[in-house]
Amino acid sequence: MEILRSGIPTIDELDRLKQTETYRRHTDFNRAFLARHDAALEEYGRHWGKDPYKLWSRRWEYPYVGSRLIRFGQGAQRLRVMDAGSGVTYFPYFVHENVPQARFDCVDYDDSYKPLFDAINLREEELKAGNGSIVKFVQAALQQLPLADGELDAIVCISVLEHTNNYGLIIDEFLRVLRPGGLFVLTFDLSLDDKFTLPRAEAEKLVETLRSKFVAEEGVDLRAELSKLREPGNLTSDHVRDTEPELLPWTKPVRVVKALQDLVSGKGWTAGFRSRTIFCCEVRKPG
């Protein structure tokens, strides 16, 4: 499985990824997962959309996070993972397909996800002779996790942290529940106009927090990667708006509401659009 580069992805890198077996495996598994669990995901789909690959950034983020988690878990006797702010997606089931010893705690504050996971797990049990038990939903705030110190082998957090408050406190909580040498794979949105999350100054603070508390991937300078924020050729929502607007989450009715909210809050007329790119990194808890 191809290991994708950390930092801010480029348009060319995404185009190359889409031609690979890695990308095909994600898309095929996700398509089959959606078909198996169409009924269970109906309500979730009305709120967030059923298909992760209909969101512009996830086409890179899921293969990025998945490749690193699968590499970390191969050969290990166990892989206990927390998907922080998980939503309800194919992702933990895909990882288990590649690392059979993987077990997931899908943690989210929205307790309406529990019956969805229950229905999905029951169906997975019926179809795969017990594999549905690999995922457990945990309703909790990321700032106060109901997990013991060092209980987890890995944490993944995919475009969630920027939507929370006190991410420094959340990082400390992640550090607490990870075992020494545990893996933390993080992706987050970066605002290109500094009007929305995360503006560059806040992103720099987040990167410094990671550098001070974790061990960065060998050969990767997180500060240097962040400095490429506005380089031409980066994968951005602006590029997607011009080429594949159907992959943006901001449909016309949503954009009208957001535009009015932005105007009232003093951000000016944004037309409800968010100018963003994404940042991806892997770090480890000191061991």
C-alpha cells in the first residue's frame, strides 16, 4: 500500500493517487460498504452525506491515514485504535480488512451514531462471521476521554480538531491514552484567507504543540511543510470549486445561510465559500 507524503498535498499528487491500487481499494471497499448499509446510513446521509469520497479533501485524507495506520499495525499482535470524531464511515472496517487484529473505538460527541453503529455491526456480524465486533462506538468529548492511561496503540483524527475548542487540551488527552511509542495520525483544514479554521497563526501553534509533545516522522519538518500553505499547485477547495464543485460540502442553500452568517459576524461577503487546503502528519508518543 502506497505511503502518502506528509504535509499539504498537491493537485498532481492527488491525480497520481487516483491512478493507484491504493485508491481503488478504498473506493471499492467504500462503495460496497455503502451498498451493504444503505438503510442504516439513511439518516446520517441526510445530515452529513453518506459517501466520504464526495468530499473533496477525504479523497486524500483517508488513503493517507489508512496507509500509515496499516503500516503501523502490520506484524503487531494487537492494534487498538481510536477514531477521534469518527462520524460513521467505512474507514475502521477497511483498516480491519487489511489488519485483522485491529479494533476500533469510534469516539464522537453525537450519541445518535450509536444505533447506526449497532445496525452496521449486526449486519457485519451476519455477513462476516463476527467481524462486526471490531468497532465500538463511544459517546464522549475528546477533551475528557473515558479511557485509561496508555490504553491505545494508535489514534487517528481526520479533519476534526479544527472544529473543536481547546485543542491543546485534546492533544494532552490523546497523549495520555496513547501507549509509549503509540501512533497519532492527524489531518486538519487550513484556512487560506485566515477567516475560518484554522488560520495560519493557530495552525502554527498546533504544529508547535505537536513538535513539543510528540516525535515527528523522521525526515519531516512540520514547520517547513506548513510554510508551503500558499504555494501554487496545492490541493485547495478553490481548485475543486473550479474543476469538481460537486465535491464541495457547501451546496447552494447551505452557502446562502453561511454567507449571511458570515456577513453578520463581520467576515464580509464570503458567498458561503471556505477557501481551504489540508495538512496531514504522523507523529509518535515518546517511548
